Amino acid sequence: MNCRSAKRLLAGYLDGAIRPADRIYVREHVSSCSSCREHLERYRRLAVCLAHVRPAAPPADLAVRIRLTAVRSSSRANWPLRAWRRATLVFQNILEPMALPATGGILTAMVAFLFTVQGILVGAPVGVVQNDLPTSLMQPARLESLAPFPVTGITDVGAHGVDGVLILEATLNEQGQVVTYVILAGPSDPDVRRQLDQLLLFSRFSPQLSFGRPTAGGRVVLNWVLVRG
């Protein structure tokens, strides 16, 4: 142990306030270092002088002054909390009477918004109106008119002994032209398909609209009742 470390521990060594291991190191160092022994002797003299000093009597009102100081310090430290509580109380008194009307207004706005979104994106009308067209920006493809001239063969299918229903699903491009179709029910022999090709070629369709613009992929379902000739 060097002198610098020993001098930091001399006061504790004299009062018995250091660890036993440090006491051993300080004792060994002091026994061989005259400078540290002199410092230790000064600490002893100081301790003897302080032991003969009479303690000063505290003022009679010391306890009262300590309590007042503590109360004032606590008041200064808690002013943000008091200000927050006062502001909260004021806002509650102002906003609570308005809470019910505000809630009703918010719910009404939400319902109106939902109906608006339904009308714009989904295309489902709120009320049922007969012979009405969709007013939204999403409109499905639909048939405008079949071929303006009679096409023989569709009604002649019944002459071959076939009665029932012919149902097909046609897929349109953005110009409203049939690009392909699938027969969902009914006869599908080459004779019938040839007649359907001619019929769909000269029929008029409206393409599917997406936000007012024609798009490919619209589908139209057509059906005929086949009777025996």
C-alpha cells in the first residue's frame, strides 16, 4: 500500500470504520512510513480536541423551523400536480355536459360514412327501386341487345329431340366484345356452338366499369328455353 492510499484510510483506521483487511494494510504501512504516522497522530490530536468541545444547544424553535421548511418545500415541489388536478376538474365540468351530444354526433357521422362507402364501392343501393340502374362507380357488364337478325338453329335444337334450358356465361373485354364463353347447362355439340358464335358476335354488350372506366373481365349470363319444334 502506498502513502496516497493509506492517507485516504487513516481517519477510518482511527475510528474503526474500515474493513479488517484494510486495517492490516494500514497498520503495516504506518509502521514503516514516518509521514503517514505523523498524519495519523494529527488525527488523534484532533479527535481528542473534539472530544472536549461542549455541544452547542440547538435553538428552541429549531423543530418548528424544520417543519415549516419541509412544508414549503413540499408545496413548491407539488405545484405541477395541483395545477394538473385543477385543470382536469375544469375540463370535466366543461366537457361532461357535452359528452352525450358529441357521442351521438360521432355515431351519426359513422353511419353516414358507412352508407356512403357502401354506395360508392360496393354499388348496392340503399333502397330497392325497380328498373333503376346502379349509380356507383363499379358497374357490372350487361347485355344491351341480342343480334338484330334471326339466327336459325337455337330454336331448331328442339327438333333433334332436345327440350330444356341452355345457359352460358360470356366473358367480355373492355370494348364489350365476347372473348370466350362457357356453357353452364344445356347442349354443347358443335352445331349449337357454331350458332352461339354467330349470335354472340352480332350481339351488343356493355363492358364492366371500374370507377367509370371500361375494364376487361366482365361476365354476362344468358339463357334460352329450348322447345321441341
